[in-house]
Amino acid sequence: MAIDLLKDLISIESFSGKEDKTADRIEKWFVENKIDFKRINNNVWAKNKFFKSDKPTLLLNSHHDTVKPNSAYTKDPFKAEIEDGKLFGLGSNDAGGALVSLIALFTFYYKYENLKYNIVIAATGEEEVAGNNGLRSLIPKLPKIDLAIVGEPTEMNLAIAERGLIVFDGVIDGKPSHAAHENHDSSIMKLPEVLNWFKNFSFDKKSDLLGPVKITVTQVKAGVQHNVVPAKVNLVVDVRVNDMYSNKEISEILIKKAPCKLTPRSLRLSSSSINKDDELIKSGIKLGRKTYGSPTLSDQASLNCSSLKMGPGLSTRSHTADEYIYVDEIKEGLEIYIRMLKLFLIK
């Protein structure tokens, strides 16, 4: 049934912010399985049948929005087809496989009594753009969340930390002039020095799981005419934050030290982690799953509790042409989820 759900979701266009039809299909799953649910925007969520307010709550979350297909696709991105055990289609790997596995997992435990934790499932939108109408908007409407599993492709290994993200808009100021005249304060001629500074600058604290903070200049824009030296050069700087710094600390250090003006777009996409000694992680380790730190961002950045990123599929397939996930990865993933939560939830 989970495979059929994923096939249907693939066939429905669900770009970030326009996931209403996939939300409708997820609602249908809950109706067919006689599960009470609620919907806010394009976020569909439900509580287990024997939810008790005096228990801690485990959130199961993944997203049903996708990026737009790139131009290198050779297959129809909205045609779910299985070839040689691979289920092709946009969103199949990121994060459809994890999403349908978590929905099936929630359904499996929905009627269980006397679990150590309540369970809440949330199938959310706008993850790919870190939008305001996704998980972030839903959290205030949910019961208090104490722990979370966020479904993303990790080969069913345990991503116990993930990097945060700060995007800075940078400006190199200079003196505008006619190209024919001498200019000793050219914004463009300052560019190599600034780029070298970002290339060579490093933060002192490195993480055992996530390594050093990574700084990458991703965009440079300047000038509109061949004979005019522009007054400024605009930069975009992508900073991937480890778990040794807060986003505020990173921002303050870079604004103070960088040889250009920097303005952070947002400080809300923080790094995430969970203690390796947490009982949820121990349950996964007992099943032979490995722990690691993830370089990619997810909806964990929207959570204020300990969270684990885990799901079927391979992260490097995400956002690629002719995206796919192996059918057996989904089947195995659901089995591992069920066994892991049995160790964690059953008294």
C-alpha cells in the first residue's frame, strides 16, 4: 500500500507552496485507514488513537513538496514507473520513500495501547524552500513535541546531527567611475581579496560529527555597462553551520571580521542534533544502523526538540535527473522503522 501511495504522489505535481493535491491524496490514506486527521494549509497530521496528554510525544515528519524537475530528465518526472526494481519519478527519493514509510509506520502503531510515547504524524509542505507555511507553521498547532524522526533519504542510517544554514548578502563598496579614468577604489578590483578572505578564513571549533563550518561564495554580480566601474559588487555567501556554534554567533563573527558588508537573510535554520545515548538512537544501533552527521538541511531546522533524520533512499540521488528509489529500500525501511520503534516504544 505504501508503494501505491508513493506512485500516486509522484503522479501529482507538488512544487513547494502548491502541494494541495498531494495533501488531498494523503488525506485519502487516512480516511481509508479510519484515522482521524487534521489539515492546516497543505500540512496533514494525526495523533495515535490512544494519545494521552500525560505522556511524551514522538513526531514522525516528512514532506510531500518537491523541487521542479531539471532539464536533464529523460523520463516523465510525473510518471511513476518501476524498472529493474527502481521506482522512478520526481520526489521518489526526496522524500517520498521516507514519507510513505513513516505514514505506513504510523498506521501500523495507530491502534497500539500502552506505548511509552504518543505518536504524531505530520506530512508537510514547503520543506524544499524552508517556507513559512510548512512544518514551522504547524508546530504551534501540534501537541508538545518531545522527540522527532524526520524522514529524509539516509539509507536508513541514523543522522544524529545536521548542519544549519545562513545565507548572507554581501556588498563590496567602491568608487564608481568612467572606465577610461584611473580608479584606485574600484569595487571590482577588491573582489579577489574578498574571495581569498572567504576561501582562507576558518572557524576554530570543529565538530566530531559535522566537521568545520563551511563557507562558500555562490553568487557574484556587478556592473551593467562596459565603460562604467560600478559602485558596488554584490555577493551571496552560503555558510553551513556545525553544532559547535549558534547561527547568531556565526553571524556576529563574520559581520565583524569579513572585508565586506554582510547581512544575514535569516538566522532560523539552525543545526540539529540528538544525543547518541538517547534510547531512540540505541534502538537503531541495536539493529545495526550506523550514526553519522548529515551535511544537508531538512525540516529538523524547524524543531526545538531532539530529532533524528532517518529514511530509505540515498541523499545524493535527491534533485537529480530521473530520480528514483529502489522498491526494496522502501520495504526494508518500513521494516526497520517498525522494529526500531518496537524496541523504543513497547514497554
